[in-house]
Amino acid sequence: MRKRLLSMLLTLCMVLTLLPTVALAIGDPAPTTSVRVGGVTLTYTDTPVYATTNASGAVTTGGATADNYNIKFENTTLTLRNANIKYVDTSDPAIWVSGTLTVMALGVNTVTKSVEYGNAIQANDLTLQGTGTLTATSEKEGAVYGRDNLTIKGSITLNAFSGANSSQCGYPGLSSNGTLVIEENAVVTAVGGKSYIASGGFGSAGICATNSVTIQGNASVTAVGGDATTGGRSVGINAGFSNTATITIGGSAEVVAVGGKSASESYGLFASDGTGTGTITYTGGLLVAKGGSASINKALTNSGGDTAAPLSGADNEKFAVWGPTGIYTVLSNELSNLSNSASVGTEISDGSSSGFYWDHSNLTLTLKNVIVNAPDGASGISLQSAAASIVLEGVNVVSAGNQTGASNSY
């Protein structure tokens, strides 16, 4: 009897070893099974969940199918396909999950959090990607918030516009309490809300991360800090509040970072852990930084720790451009004397790498890979005829001095 029982136990053990198993490591995050979209909870249970949106921005699951949807939720991915989401009630974000979320943008999409407080999009670990356009707007808080990390990649075009609390700082267009990465072919515009605080310190930023901001690959980024005219600092791209306050620009990325008007400080890029420690590293691409106080708050270094020399301006000046050498024509004065009677410059040919040409016969100014850094009180470009036109080739950067020029100046 004892031998028979032992034999049965051994057989059972052998059968159990043949059954499929699923192993969860200790500490692995639980998969995201529900997401709130426009006040509607979408719960994934082995099959995708679909919803539609209407002209007013309301979300509904009724009648939505795999062939008829604007929103699809599957596993941890929320797909937006020509979705129009507008959420007014409560202080919850328009799209919200306490966990990991990937938002896939297809077609043209808008996500708006209006009237009440709350982000347009919020998740702990948030990724935005896709081939479409996504415009995220919050009237009283930040547009896009990755509590732990925020990654923007793929070929998405993302526009993030933030509002402000009338008694607080202006919220960033994009923000993260950890790392913020923009890479691959993403095209991003981020604008911070207006700051209303009356003291120094942080006021507003287009992009802000507690630990680090990295922009790489072929990404194109424009970040503008909101005005902080009552107090506080306005910054295009900000990294700080931790001991790893770093900003890194590399690859073939194109970055424009502009600080807004401020009663205290304004920078294009600002990296500081609160004690003055922080690093800004440039390893490739094109970086344009402009601020009322200085272009950046730290001397820019390369991957080896050496100072990275700008093509125009300087880190302690109000405007500076870093980029590859041998490509751009750099002008340190206003591009003027463009009259109706004489041509200026050299005609741009297919073989020209850079240059400018004013053709007085048809009142056309052609710029190809030109950087204009005009001094204070001067316009970047001064055209004598309001009928003139400008043709742009390659990548061009034009910065006027502090004073506003004439109506037909740029």
C-alpha cells in the first residue's frame, strides 16, 4: 500500500511539471487593467475595450467596436484615433491611471482638461508615441505628467499647453518627478503656464523633470517657459530638485529652449539640484537657448567634460546656439540694407551649404542654414518693403535684440 501511494505521488509530480506556468518576480508591477478617460473607466479583461468621442469631447462606450472607435484600451496601451476628449468635472486628469501607460496617437487627437484642476494626461510611468498628432491642454495644471518617468518617442507630434493656479507657479507643459526622455523622431512643443507667485525660485517651465531631461535621436523640441512677471524663474527646459539634475542634448536632435519674461531670472536651460549643482551636456544636434538672464545657467560641456563652444553667443549671454561646425553661416549683426534697388549676398545654389541672398527684383530673401544673432536694440532681419517674402532652406535661427524692431522686422 505504501509503495502504491508513493508511486501515485511521483506520477502526480511528473504531471505537474508538464503543466504551463507563469512566474511573477517579486516586486514586478501589476499590469494596468483600468484607465480613466474623460471620466469613463475602461477596464481590460483579455479583450480590447473601445469607446468613441463626440464634438463636445464626451467619451462613451456604447456602439463602439473594433471598426468604429476613437479610443481603444488593451493591456497597458491606450490608442487614440482621431479622438476629441474634453473633461470638466472634478480635479481628476482627463486621462489617468496609477501605473504604467502607453498612449498611442493615430490621426489628429485632442485631450483637454478645462475649468477644474487636473492634468490632461497623467500616469506613473508614461510613454507617448505613435504616428499621429496629440494636443494636450490643461487650463489650470500641467498638460502631461509622468509621476515617475515620461518618455516621448516614435513619430508622434505632441503639443502640450499648460495653465496656472492664480496663486501658484505656472505648471510645466511636460513634467516628471523622475526622468524625462524625448527621442527617435518625436516632434514636441511644450509651453508652461503663467506664474503668479510673488517670490523667487521656480516660476514656470516648458519642460521640467526632477532628475534629468534627455533629448536625443532625431527629435525636434521647442520648449517655452511661461511669463513670471510677479516673481519666480521662467525656464524653457528645467532639471532640478535632486542630486542628479542633468540636461543632455545629443544625436541629431533640434532643440529650441526659451525662458519667458520674469521679474527675477529667465533661462533657456536651467539645471540645479537646489544647491547650485547641475550639469548640461551637449553631444550633438542643434541647440538654441535664449533667456532674459542668460541662455543657460551652467557652462555647456561635451561627453568628455570639456566646454562645448557655441557657434554664436555664449552660455552667460542671453542667446546662444550650439551645433555642428562647417554647416551654418553665422551673422552677429542685423541682416539689413535690403532695399528695392540692389541685391545683397550670394545666390543660393543646390551645392551651397549655407548663405543668404536678397533678390531685389522680386523682393525675396532666401536663407539657407543661417544664424542671425542681432545685438541689443537691433532687429534680426529688417525689410524695407512690406511686400517682401522670405524663403527658408535647411535650418535657420534668427534672434533680435532686446528692443522690438519695426513692424516689418523679424
